[in-house]
Amino acid sequence: MRHRTTAKRNAGRTITRRKFLGVTAGATAALSLGTFIRSGLGAARINVLTWSNTLNAMDDTLREQAKQYTKEKGVEVGFEFINQTDLPTKTAAAVESGAGPDIITLWSDGPHLHDKALIDVGDVAEPLGKDLKGWTNIAKDIAIVGKTWKAVPWGIIPICITYRSDWCKEVGYARFPDTYEEMLAMGKKLKDKGHPMGFALGRAIGDGNQSHYPMLWAFGGHECKADGKTVDINTPQTAKAVDYVRQLFKETETEDVLSWDDSSNNRAFLAEQVSVTGNASSIYWAEKKNAPQLRDVTDHALWPKGPAGRFGYSTAISLGIFRFSKVQKEAKAFISWLMHPKQYSAWIGVGEGMMAGLLNFYEDDPVWKKDPKLEVIREIPKYVRMPGYPGPPTRHAAESMVKYVVVNMFARACRGMSTADTVKQAESELKEIYSKA
């Protein structure tokens, strides 16, 4: 009798397998939602639009980090990778339409160009600077508009001198020269030996500008004043830079450089046609597959010093958050997480010098100890300036750069135009650009 009563009571509690699975699924969903809520961020998806890196391994690292972030924080992150050349167009389209990704990768002057479409991220950038030994000057130049952080500096593609160490030793230089005058002297000897140098003077949006802006600045020349508005290229210092580049061209290079695009110097170096050029470390990576015999005799150096000091120009990238984003809080948290050493060091670590950080902490990152030939690259961020220097990056400076005003000024001198005339023409071109609203 007692047994039958217990059975009857238990029967009243019995549920079917289907109902049990439904209940547990609901509980699991509730638990998952609780995980989202406890993260302090809420259930969300962050969409990031960025460039497709030359090194696929760096993009793969970001994809894995996105998965890890979702696992840790309960916030989904999706990366979309597109060609570098398409990114400005996509960015402009998002700004115009008020719709698109939450986080955008911005090139060089991007934060200045699109500042009204971006939110203030000072509450991300300032703590990062405090925790990681501060930001480099170039980081502040690209990301601060007025007094507001409009983006978080992500890094630079460091452009350096790439050279044949064996050929330099043949003409008496165990180390790469530290000044432009010494580089000129070495270059003469190299060309006499059949090993000319080569710096792009054609339509090379990267290599041409990144090789010749540093030379202009090193001799004290600049396109405008510190106000970023007043054209100031017609100076004795600019004239000295033009005279130097003309001499460098005549005595150390070949006429081919006048027609070089961005891939020409890579091909020439790998074909052993040039001894010295300005480039990212991509030539060194390419040698693994295309010219392994050159790896042992290829090395890197900082841009030389001139009368006004040492300068460099490398493409900078930063991460901005659009005003139209519905997940601004989550986007800020993700960028902060991405920039901290565990994630950031892993990302640049697979890049072999492709990227250098703009937080001073990363000058001593372990990546620079992996290969002695890449170690010098860690110093590059401290010397980098942007077109428009000593003024801030501006729309006018960017237009001047893409129209090759500085590069063409030097190229005309190399083709035979007088220093005074080529500088005057550059001044006229700049005044037209800078007069626009």
C-alpha cells in the first residue's frame, strides 16, 4: 500500500524526455544570457572593418583573438578584411550613409578627415597611455583632433632602409651610414662597383613619399608652417634638400627610379639590381620564398640624419568608432582589450616587423629580439612624422601627398629643372591645394 502511494506521487512529478530537454535548453539559454549580462557589456555583436594584411598570419591572429574575446566576454566580434585601396572608399560610404561597421581602421590622417563621424575615445586612449609608458608623438598627431582623441592609434607599417650588407662591406662600410652625407659618399662607391642605390621617384604612393618626405624634413624643409595652413616650402632649407636629392640621383642611382611604382624597388632588390632602398621589411619576408640566398646579406637601418635631425614617414593606422554605432561601449572595451600586451604582442609577433606599436611599451616587445635584422625597426616610431609636418595631419596635406607634390618637386630637379624653378612650382601647387576650404 505504501509502495503504490509513492508511485502515484512520483507519477505526478514525471515529465517526458522532450519536455525535459526543452526545460534544460531554456535554462542553458538563460545561463548564457546571464553570462552576457554579468560581463557588464550586454549581449552584442561588434563589426570591425579593416585592411587585408600582406601577412595572412596577422589577420588569422585577429580572427582567433575575436573568438577568444567572445568566449571570455560574451560579446561577438566579427572582422571584415578588405583591400587597403578599397578601405578609404568604404569608410567614406559609411560616413555618408550613417551605417556600416562599428569599428573602422583609419589610415594616417583618417581621424582628422572623418572626425565629425567619430566618437571621443579618450577614455580608452588615456588609460592605455598611462599603463603602457605613454604614446609616441606620432600617435598623438594622427589621433588627436583639437584636444579630442578621435581614434586609438593601432600602429605603423615601419618604413626603413633596406640594404645589402655584403656590398656595403665591399666598399668599406661595416655598418650603414648614420648621415645623409655619408650615405651619399657610400652610394658613389656602390654605383662605381655596379651596385646602384634606388629610391622611387615615380608614382609610388608608398615608397616615393615615404622615401622623400624624410629627406625634405632632415634638411629643414617642410610644406607648411606649424599652423597647418600657411604654405612655407620655398625656403633655403628646401633648396638644400632638392640639391641633395639631385646629387644623390646623379651619383648613386639610375634613371629607372623616375618611373618606379611601389613594387619596382622590391623587384629590383630581389633581382640584385640595387643595393639600398627605402621599404617596409616586406623585401626581407619575400626573400624566404623568392630569393633565400639573399636573407643572410639583407639588413635594415634607420633613415639617416640630416642638418635638422632624423625623420621617417611610415603609414600609420588607428581604430575609430562611428557615432552611429549602437555598441559604442562594447567597441571601446574591445579596442582596449586588443591593445593590451597579451593580445597586441601576439599580433605583432607573427608580423616579423610588419607592424610597430605606437605605445612606448612596445619598443621593447619580444618580437624585436627574434631576429637581429629587425631589431632596429623598433626605434622607427619615435622618428615618424606625417605629411604636413610640423603642422598636424590635414585634408590639404593628404591631398598634397596623393598628388606627389613633394616627390615631383625632387623628380623635376633630377630631370634637369633648376632648384629655384621646381621649388616655385611646388609652392604654387601647394597654395592651390591649401587655399581650398
